[in-house]
Amino acid sequence: MDTFSQRKAAALAELSSPTPDKSPKGGVDAPIIPLLTHLNSHPSFFTTSSCSGRISILLSNPNKSPHGEGSEFNNKKKKAGGGRWLFVSHDKADPEVITGLLFGDVKEEDEGFEAVLRFEPMILAVDCRDLESARRLVSLAVSSGFRESGITSVQKRIMISIRSSIRMEVPLGQIGNLLISTDYVKYLIRIANDKMEANKRRTDGFFLTLQSKLIPAEIHTDSIGTSTNGHNGEILKLEDSICEEEASEEPEDSKRFISDASKSEENDSLTASILTLTGEPTEKLFLWGQSACQYDNNNNNDNNNNIIIFGGFGGLGRHARQNYSLILDPKSGALNALNAAGLPCERMGHTISLVGQDLYLIGGRAGPSQILNDVWVLVQNALKWVKLDCTGDFFNPRHRHAATVVGSKIYVFGGINNEEIYSCMNILNTQTLQWEEVKINGDWPSPRHSHTIVAHKSNLYLFGGHNGNKPLGDFYSFDTETLIWKKEKTVGKPPFARFSHSMFAFNDYIGVFGGCPFRQQEHQEMVILKINEKVWTNLKINSVGKFNMWVRSSAVVINEELFIIGGGASCYAFGTKFNPPMKIDLSILKKLESFRDLNANNFVFRVEKKFAKETKDLLKKFGWLDLNRKVKVAQNGCFVIFPVIRVFRDLFNSEGLDCKTELNWRAELEILVSFEGVLENDESIVNKKGSKSPQNLMRELIKPLLEKNEMPLELLDQIPTRWEQLGDMVILPKTCFKDPFWDSISDQLWPLVAKSLGTQRLARQGRILPNGTRDSTLELLVGSDGWVTHHENGIFYSLDSTKCMFSWGNRSEKIRIGSLNCRDEIVVDLFAGIGYFTLPFLVKAKAKLVYACEWNPNALIALRRNVSDNFVSDRCVILEGDNRLTAPKGVADRVCLGLLPSSECSWITAVKALRREGGILHVHGNVIDSEEQSWLDYVVKSIISISSNEGLYWDVSVQHVERVKWYGPHIRHLVADVSCKRI
């Protein structure tokens, strides 16, 4: 029996022992016994400690131990640090019981002790057999909402902690002299009970995830078979068996639905498979920051069917920078070391490029301060590395640059050297060994590193990268004959902005995948560009490892297959993860091409709703509207999508307008361009006559359920006709499915509703609580986690939708704020929330600094995440608490007061925050339409009065009034831009 098995046997024996353990109650918490049983039955895990979540009142002695070592106090439910539990519950607490304990008869032994009310969520400590199993379990925990989970030890034993952040700790004062009232204690208990309920939902969701994704091996011994490859092999086999079981348990009608859907999706997915290698250990390819390319080590120019890999970070044993060379034969899977003389030093972030039979190595990073500009060639005939002495223009040291080959020249763009980021294009002529720096010509790309560049015929194509502040999503071409850059116009859904990604060229296609920001999702995606048409298509990648971190990977195309070498990341949640070598069959792109030819009119034109009528009239006037497809409204209600024919697409993307045409469409086309519409690929291809609306599909799916349960079919009239989308979550209105009949079949109902709407997560809107933090009461119906990421106007907003509100109606105001020029300004946002206006000020308006005030703990978690995800945390100071206490004074050029129905509670704070010279106040409020002018007059009069009381003599006036939206009948959400100038 191995060491892990011995530890597990001892732990489970102790768990089943009748002897009480060291916890306050002396045993395992009942609510999580099924979860612990399931985890402990898996061969790769056992739990060492646990708590299902608890509400407690802890008494602590401010004078440490006045009662002496032998006292009753020290023997009764003793807590580390000289305290004891006055109350502990692993379920909801009764407010009356708590108030009785705190305000009833006080025991003499308790008097004077400090009382603290706590809520602590579920926490598990798990011992894991190996690192891969630990990463797998942490990944499942994080995806289930336990976002603070992580690997805590990898030394003598591999331990993980599963936990979340929904805690609460409130000092109540001293027993006998409490600082709070009974009503306030009841209020706190209500909050604690809500957290307990949320903790239970999250725990139940985690248990369901474990049941579906981490099934104990003994349940599937028949399907697992006998694996002799160690635990990694068992894990892969286990996942295969899970997939098979899930498919076998699918209902017949669901199978039919999936089968029908797969026919339409067979052209838009790829499959990634892991390579089986022989020879050198696979771990030698556990690298990132390496470089790889085609290579022929048999001196045959027409048969570059091998892959050479050099350098990178990782490898066997202790991870470090490497300088070994490996040759991979993709056909046989043979991995062999290339033992060449005169090795270059260890490095990462370099490039290798094959020119003829010789391999050229350029630059890289050998250490924190060792940035290189050397050039080496691997002379194949002599099998040795030679350092080259190149002449011509100076080539700066750099790493994370990009390089590609056309003819006998190597083209190198960008890169980084400490704090300096380059935007130069350098060309190395391998025949003369001279560097040439290209003069700026055309649409020159901005400075960047960690980007990609590939060659197709005589053109180069560049995508993405990082400019030192944020990821980039721009796409350029470079003509190697004219040496001119061009920013390409494309249609379809382009790749999201990213860096450290991979790109390849295959036939007439360019593919982009992986990179940062890393998106943990069920399937990775590859975005394919048809070069001659400039049309992007998004393809799903199916793979064994669903969360492949293709970050700083190498992409090499051999014949019709793409090989992905290396890549990975190191983070708290996953530890250090390297990707195994994988391959993807690209022949499906030929099918995609024929599929696209059959759907040549597969384009749509998306415009804001306010331009919809004029757009439709113009499209119909010139016959550009495709009448065989539906006009659709985007699910957020802000955009209208018009199906258009290919002629319109060609005209819209044309470089110039044909002067010989007899049609007078120039002015009209320019009008459409002025609407800032976007031409996209129509991914859905919904036929106007044969399609089913989501409502009709919902009706078809729910009707048999009602008939089966003998319920009135009139309930179908309650099916919703509208909904909203937040990230990947569909949110139903709070008024739908309210009849009590629905509650009895809810377990069967909600998956059907989610299926009809094409979503994996479904929720129902609740009212926004009228408390100071305006909490959300959204009800999660399908899915185990309320966290969503919503993309709007180039900004990512992440939030826990079950705790924080999100307002779609403020979109126009967020866009307006983003259009301001705040480059040299300091902004104070008194009601920051998750960053509704803080982020537009930082990301779009380029504010110098924003002070973001917020007191809602759930919104603060989201705000901190959002400023980080949008790469603006260095220009944002988050101030936690009541803004009347925390806001800075005398620093702001403008102050945002985005609170409804009124922000008047903080007008004094806003005036104090402005510089003595004055500034701008953005004052929000809900105003009856007939009282708009009187409200504006009141705002001005109030600000004058407040500033005068503060000794500030300002000329106060309304600079602009923004009418954001109708909040209710005759009630409008207004924003008054109030100018304050020192007299």
C-alpha cells in the first residue's frame, strides 16, 4: 500500500470511529455527509477536515485568561485564543434564540466578554493523490462558485482547500454592555441566514458537479477497464466513461434534439487530441515560451514533415529556462533529442525560423535582466549552432517578438526590452546577414509584445498582443513587396483582444486560438479567417482536456494537421499547468468552405435600435435586404440585426465607390456607414418561413410536461415573450411562471426553458432590495453559479448576479461618460458599484485616477475583479465604506453621483471632493417630467448653498442635461452635469 493509501485508510478509519473528533460538536456536520462520502469514495481524494458552514457567536476574553487554567470557562467548548462558543448552528439561526442569549439573563462567567457574530461558509481540506487530481478538483470547485479554492501544499502531501468568500463578522460589544439593539441583531441574523442559504445552494451545486464530473471509479469499473499508465491515465479513462454514461442516460426526445442540432453544427467544430509519444519523456515538452517550426533533419527540402522545438521554460524536474532541441515526428510520435554542438544559452520568448535547410534563432530572454539580440543558425549539414555577426541597421535586444519567413528573409516585428515596447519591423536578409529596419509606411501597428505574425504568399498578417496597458485585438497586413502596412477591415465575429496566443496559416485560412485573458469555459474556440473574403468564423474545439491553457504555445501546420506544442500557466487556483502536445485535423475547413459557398448571403448588418427604421428603408429601397431571413432584435434590446445579401457586403467593404454605376446609392451607403453599423456573419442562418421562435419551441417542450402531470394547458399563456441576456445567462422577467402549479414541476420545467432559449444558465429577475446596498434578489434556476461576465462597449463587467444588480438602461450614459476626455483628470465616483461608471472613466475616457467609493461587500468583490480584468487597477483607488466618511477631499476634477432615486445624501461629500478651483458634478436623479426645470434649479441652488457653507465661492450652472431613460410613468432618469467655477 502506497503512502497516500495508508493516510487515506487511517483518516477514514478515524472518520468512522465513534470517538468524538476535535470540532465543537464532536463529529462531521450532517449537511455535507453525502458530499464527503462521495469525495472519500474516489481513489484520488480524502477529506482531512470540513465544515458545512455555520452561524456562531464567539465570546473572547479581552484580558486573555482571568479565570485561571482550571476554571469551568476553560473546559467548556474552548476556542483557540481563550474563547468559547455562545452559539453555533450549521443551519439557519432563530433570531429569537439569539436575542434571548444576548439580552436575557447574563451568566456571571460571560459578563464583560466580547461577543462577535460570525457567518463562515463551507470549507473542506482535501488530501490528493497527485497534482493533476488536485488541479482537477480545484477547477471543479472554482467553477461551482468556491472561487477562493486552491492548492495549499505540494511538499510532503498535496493538499487543497475548497472555500468561498461569503463571510460575515460583526462585533456586538461586551456581554452586559452590548452596543446594538435587538432589532439590529435580528437584521444581522437575517443577513447571516441569507448567506447560509446561498452557501447551501453553492454546496449543493458543487455536489451535483462532483456527481456528474468526478464519479468514483468503483462505480465504473466495467467502463474503466485496466489502466497501467498510472493515475493520469485513470483520470482520462474516468472522464471518457463519464461522457459515455451521460450520453446513455439522455432521454430519447433529448437525443433527437441533440442529433438534429448536431447536423447544423457538424461544420463548426474541431477536435483536439493528445499525441502519444515515444523516445524522450513527454515532460520535456512541458514548456511555455518555447519556439517551434517545421524542420527536415534528413536534408530533404521537399519533406519538412518534422517539428523542431527549442528553449522555453519548464521541462523535467525543477522548472527552468531550457536550451535543448527536440525533433518530433508527428506521424510516428517519435520524440528525439537533437544533439548539436555549440548550444546557445538557455532562453524563452525567442523565435526560430526555417530558411531553406537552416534554422535561425533570434533574441529572447535569458534572465530577468538578460534580454538578447543575438542571431544563431543551426547548420544542418554540420549539426552545430553558429552565432552570426550581422551588420546593417541596429537590432535592439528583445523578447516576446514575432517572426516569420518569406523567401530568404526573416521579418521580425515588435517585442519588449524591460520597459521599452517596440513597433519596428526589422528584416534579416539571411543571404547577406544584414538587418534592415523598415521605414514607417501605411497603417503602422502600435508598439506591442506577445503578438503573432504569419506569412501567406507575399503578405504578412499580424494580430493582437499587449501594449503595456491592455490586450489588443487589431488585425494588420504587411505587403513584403511594397513594405506598406494596412489595417484590415473584416466581417464576422473577430477574435477577442488577447496576447500570448497562437496563430497559423493553412491554405487560404488564418487561425487564431488560445492566449490571455484566459477564458475558463466548457470548450475552447478557434477563430478562422478566410483570407480573400476577410470573413471570420468561430469554431468550437472539442478536446479531452476541456480547460486547455493554450498560453504561449507554438502552432505548427504539417500537411492538413495543426500541432500545438507547449503552453500553460501558473496561478493560485490551478498551480502550474503545462499542456500536453496535441493535434487538430484541419481538413474540416474544406467542408466549411463548401458550406459557406452554399450560404453566400450569410451576412447581417447590426445597428443601434434608434437607427433601425431608417436602415430598413434604405436596405429595402436598393434591394439589399435579404427577404428570406428574419430581421431580429438582439437579446439585450439595444440593437437590430438586418439580414443582407452579398452585394451589400461587397459594397460596404469596398475601398472606393464605382463611379460608373447608374444606381444612386452613394449618399445612402454613407448614411449607413455614419450609423456605425457592423457587418457580421449570420451564425444562426434562421430561415424566415421554416424557423421556430424560442417561444414556440418553449411551448412545444412544456406542453407534454403539462399533459403528463394533468395540468391545465392554459398555463402555456404564461410563457414569457421577452427576456434579457447577461453574459451567458438568460434572465426571465419576475412576472413569468408565477402560478403555484409551476412550483410542483420546477425541476423538470427549468431545464426545458433553458434548452428552448439555448442557454446553460437560467435565472428569474427579482426586485432590487430597497436597502442602502440595493442588493439583487435574482433567482438562479439552472446553473450553480451566479457569476457572469458581460461585455459592453469594449468593457468587461463581471458580477455575481444573485447579489449585485446590473442596469441595462444606463448603457447610453456609460457610453457618454466613456466619450469624455478625462486624460489628465482625477475623478471621484461616490457610488461605484461593480464599476458601472468607474470603468468607462478609466477604460474609455482615460482618466488619470479614479477614487471608487463603495460599501456593498458583494459589489466590492466584483469591482476589484473588474478593474483588474480591464487592466486599469493601477489607476483606481477603491475606498470601502460609506462615501461620506471615506471620500477624499479637495482632489477631484469631476465627481460622479450615480445613485437613484436620488444622490442628494452625498451632495455635501461631492462638493468637498472637488478641488477649490471647482470642477464638474454628474448628478443623477429620478425626476417627474413636468418638474424637470424645478429639479435643476433646486440642484444649482443646493450646490451654491453647500459650497458657500464650505467657504467656496463658485459660479454654479447646469452645463448639460442627459435624459437617460424612463424609470416609470412620467418619471425620468436624468443626469445634470453641474459646472462649478471659482469666482
